[in-house]
Amino acid sequence: MRGKILAIVVASSLVVSCKVNPNAKNDLNYMQNIEQTAISASAKNSANTIQVGDQLIILITAKDMDVVKPFNQNYSSSELVQTNALAGGNTPNQGTVALSGPTYIVDANGDVDFPVLGKLNTSGKTMMEFKDEVKTRMTQYVINPTVNIKLANFKVTVLGEVNRQGDYVVSSGHATIWNALGLAGDLTQYGKRDDVLIIRTENGVVSHGRVNLQDANLINSPYYNLKQGDAVIVSANKVRDLTSKQNPNTTLYLTAASIAITAVAVVISLFKK
């Protein structure tokens, strides 16, 4: 009889202390096969084309700054356009980078209205291509001009099983999926690492793709380098699903039952003596 009671106590303790993880086979490590992966990510995947609504900071400089003043209308060096690298996160002032220069918004036709040069079309052009075009046009008026162009409102959204959901403005105008997840504080232990969804809107067309963070081949995915306005969505794994469906008092009940059985075993043991 005493042996049976002890067996029940041990079994109860195991039930309380051991949690079955149906997702245990999924390792939490990222890019597990990086050593065996041929990295062939092309520049095509990383080149972002300028989109309608983009805010472009365009600053023209030259040896004689007076010469380029007409191209930097309504701007002085004291003006700053600030972007927050952690907008939407828990530490809003961390990583703030100040960018300075006149700001132009790309209109519905893909144009920016630039001083002296007039309307400049950005449709289908990368930042580098547009920069080269502006510089070529500028050489008609200025000797050896320097053209600086930055995207002031490069924003990505990270939702789901991450530690800090929100919108994040990236001051450099370029981000990989790792940058976005880093800003969001990484995935929680319940995040599904082998099936992360990216939703993309480009030239008014919505597309989507999925990446496996455990597979180093994601480097070659067109969704590895994020684009303006991308949304990264991390789904919950099976552990989270089971936890959400479980009665929150289950563990409490099991613990109470274990204590009660242990107490009964102790009492019986004392009476046996």
C-alpha cells in the first residue's frame, strides 16, 4: 500500500514539474545551415525603388555654397529633420539620428518638384539611380556638385510574437529582416521561426512572402532586404496555441493536488509507524 502511495506522489510531481513541448523539435537557433549555404544574394534584391509618398531629403553642396543656394531653397543648416530609429519601441529616444536638408515628398505621379530643375520623376528608380540623374542635371549649372539624398520616412512594421511590436523608422533607409527583428527586441520563445510572413506594397501592388529564420538560404530571398512599408508578422507556435487554450488555473490545481497527495502519504506513513 505504501509503495502505491509513493508511486502516486512521484507521478503527480512529474505531471506538475514537466511541461510537454509539442514544438520541441523546432530549434530556436537562427540560420542553422549557414556554413553549408551558398550566399548569392543579388543587388537586385536589396535595391529599393522610390515609392509614392516617400520623403526625400535632397541637399546639394559645392565648393562655393552660395552657388547652390537656389537649389536648396527655404533651407538653412540650422534646420533638422529628425527620425527615430526606435519609433514605436519601448525606448523612443534610443538611436535617434538627425538628418538635415530640404525635404521633398514624391507625389502621386512619382514626381518631386525641385527648385530650378523643375519636376523630376522617380518612378521605378533606386535612390542611387535618382541621385545620378540629379547630379547629371546639376552639372549644367554647378561645377562638381555633390548630391546627397536620403529617405526620411523608411518605415517597417513588426507584429506578432516579438518583444516590442510597432512601427520602426530606419534612418539609414535600408534594413534587412534581422534589423527589423532586432529593433523589435527579437522573437519571443513562442514565435514561429520557420514561417515568418512579410507583406509588401510596391507601386500600389500588394504581395507577400514567407521566410524561414532557421534556414540561411533566406539571405537569397527577395524578402531578406526589406522595402519601404514592409510588414513583418511573426505567428505563434504550437506552444502558444496550447497555452492560450489551457485553463490558467490548471497548474494551480495540479500543484494543489500534488501537495494534498503528499500530505495524505505523510499522514498514512505516520499512522503505519
